Amino acid sequence: MENNLVLKNGIIQTMVGDERVQALAAKDGVIVYTGTNEGVKEYEDDAVVIDLEGRYVTPGFIDGHIHDVSRLMAEEEVFFFDQLPPVLEEYKKGFKAFVEANPDRDHYEGQSMDMNAFPQSFVTNEWLNEICADKPIMISDMSGHCQLFNKAGMELVGLSDETPDPAGGNIYRYPDGRVTGYTADCAPFGDRFPRFKGNAEKWKKAFLKFQDTCNSYGLTGFDDAGASIDAPEVWKILDDMRQNGELKVRANITYGIVKDASKTSAEESIAALDAHQYLNSDWQKISQVKAIIDGVPEGHSAYLLEPYAPEALEAPDYRGPCYLDPEDLKDFAAAMNKAGYQVQVHAMGDGGIRYCLDAYEHSEKVNGKGDYRNIIAHVTLIQPEDIQRMADLKVFGAMQPLWWYYDPNFSPLEEQAFGTERFKLEYNIRRMMDAGVKITGSIDYPVQPDYRPLAGIQVGATQASPYPGQWDDPKYTRNPEEAVSVMEMLKVYTINGAEQMRMEDKIGTLEIGKKADLVVLENDLLNCDVHAISTTKVIYTIVDGKVVYKG
């Protein structure tokens, strides 16, 4: 009976066209009826019956780009700076207290540091040396692409005034050439630091907490862009949880992050994915691999078609690093697609995005047109001529709506890096949707901790901050002409996400034969004040016909 469900007296947005119905019934977790209050009566016996009292229902929300539980696993081991205002004095006090509270540790790690806490965003390590100079410290920024080391940390990882910039990375220096301790996309240094690492036991414990939070936001599924421990181990944990009845979200977790996107890495990825297809189920899809072609704008490591702006204070011809050989990426994409798997690439600069599209286009030429569903993650700066290419190639954009408004954390740094004219080309959502690009919504958690879909829906419809006290302040608005409709944003967080996950036969719309994954909301999102969307209360989240969250 617990998987048999009847909802009545509601406004149920099925996401099948513009259809709205009053009632819905599910048997054994599968929808068997959508329609009127009168028609649903025959399903009420032996079912959990919920009178919606006029409330609004949509399919369960889907996050299209998340990094599961890395933060939750690390909460007791790592200091998170985003719990503090981005003010250097606050950083000093908070991190000093963390060090003093853990005197027996031989090193310290921090995450989510905001560059805006530093004058002119020029990050240096003097304050860390004042707190603790004799034990190694590494602090990562909000993006995870940049790290700050104290003196002992520099010695540990081999960073000195004489160290040359590694391929694709930046070592920041004072005008006299001394290193500041701050690096961007310098993986060799981060890899040498004894970072916190999770294990299967910690992952599952954190995941149980994570899925409860997801459900409280109305999330019933997610596309994971890189698990916190090895993907095959995570796939097996999720399948064990499925068999034990512990899962309350559906997932597509990518197989690792390849470093070189070569033919060899394609062969290895295909072998691993092939070997674990038996773990596919109604709860889990195993279908993709990820690569990273560039870094982040604020670290000046996004790969651009034209040089960075003069305000970025880089060399006149500096365009940022490209981490993958474009020809290798073409071969990689073609091989993965031929084997039936999706390719997801992190690309934020217009140069990196163009190379991704070149690779996906090559795959189509080699393999013929097909249902490849390749993905570009972030799509920060894309040139107008590449938008239509992206649509024609049916490439999904796994994008982050909370980056679309003028965010005081990232936007000033990106405008400085790109210059005002290119900055205006960031996140041209209206133009992308008009061209036919399918976008999925996310927030790249834990890059930013707020991954509520309702906040993302509001930003998409306003291009302004979703937070009370900011949404009516023009300084938090950008590109208002790129606003899209609430209905379009609902697609971003429902059916588009399901299609990117390759689970649209089971989820994403509310229709007969699909899973009863849905969210009951306080407000009718299509008819309420658009500024009330982000604070709309989640009344129920239902997964597989069961109530998994009650607000």
C-alpha cells in the first residue's frame, strides 16, 4: 500500500505540453492515472490518499551537475570559509580558531575561500603564515580550481620563487617575482598535499544525509559530475542501497574524470563502463564519462578565443590554458559515442567550448547522426555563432542558474578577466533556448552550497538574485533581456534533466507508466509573484510513490 498513492484536488503540472490535471494515482510506485477528481476515486482503496487542497505539483526536480557528498564527508576535517563573510579579518579569526581547536593535526585544509576577501582580489599567504607557519596549510577557493599555500605548505608541495608555471597553470607572484603562495589550476601542487580523502563507509553515511537534503528541496534525481570516491565503488554502494530500500533519489554518476581524453583513456573508460552495466536499474544509470578542457574565469584559466582583458593583468597574448589536445578530444568523443556512452566536458571559456563542439561534430561525422546526448558543463562564455552549433549537435548545457545574476562573489572577477563586452556574452540563456539548446539546471554543489531548484528557477525567470533584500536591487541583476519563462525553467529542472540522465522513460514528466516522483509546492509557480518562487515551501516530496519528505 505504501507505494500506492492518490493525489486529488490539486493543480498538477504534468510537463506534458501545458497540461494540468486535478488528480493522479500511482500503483507500486508507477503512475496509472492522471485526470479529474472524479476519475481518480476508483484508485483510492488500498492507497495513501493526499488531499492537495489546491496546492501545486510538478515532477520531481533534477539537478544536472552536482558533486554529491564531498563536502559532507569533509565537514569534520576541513574548514569551510563560506560560513564566514568574505572579509579577510573574519577569515583570520575563523581559521585561527580552527587551527587552535585542532592542535594535534600535522596539516590543515580549508575550502570555499572567496577571492573578494582580499584587496583587489590579490591573494597572498602572509595571514596564513601568521596563524601557522610550521605546519602545511592548503586553502582552495570557491571553484576548487585555485589553491593558497602557507610557507610550510609551499615547501611540502615544491612551490618556490624559482618554480616555473606548470602547463596550463598559473603561479601568482608579487611584482618582484616572489610567489604569493596562490596558484590556479596547478594540479601537481594540490596532488602533493595530503588532502582529506573519503572511503565507502564515510561516503554512504554522508550520502544518506545528502539525499535527505535533496528531498527537502524537492530534488528526486541528479546527474553527478564526479563522485567523491571511485565511481565503480559508488555505483555498487548505490545498488546495495537500492536492494536494501534505502535510496530516495535517482542518479547518473559519471565514470571519473579523464586527464588526457586520448584513445587509451577512451578504451579504459569504455571497459569500465561496459563492466558495470549490470548495475543499471530504475534508480541508477551508468552512461557517461567526464573530461576537463579548461579552468575558471576568476582564476584566469578559462580558455578563450581572444586574450584576456588588460584589467586581468596577464600577458597581452594570454588566452588561458587548454588542458586537452583538441585532436585527441575528437578521437575520444568519437570512440565513447560509438560505444554508446555520453561525453561530458567542463568548458567555461569560448575557446574551450568551441573545441568541445568541434569534437562532438567530429563524432557525428565519424559515427553518423545519433542520440549521443553529449554535455558541456557550465557554458559560461559562448560565442553567438557556436550557440546554433550546440543546438544542432543536440549538446546539453549543464548550467548553473545561480551564476546567471550579478553575483558579488564571482561576477566582478569574471568582468575583470573578460572585459565588459565579453562579460555581457556570458550566460545568454534566452538566446540559447531560442536556438534550441537544451539546458539542465544545477549549482555545481559544493562550489556553492545553495542547490535549491526553486532558487534557480527564479533566477532564470528574472536574471536577478533570488535572495530577499537583493532581488529588487539593480546591482544584483544582469542581462535582464536573457530572462526566460518559469515554464521554460521548469523544463530545465525536470524533463531536460531526465533526458540528460537518459532516464526520461521513467522520470521527468507525470504521465501513465512513469515513476511517481514529484514535488508538492505551496505556490502555483506559473501564477504566483515570480519573486516568491525561491521562498516557496516544499510541502511534500514523493519518490517512487512514497512520501520521503514532509515540510
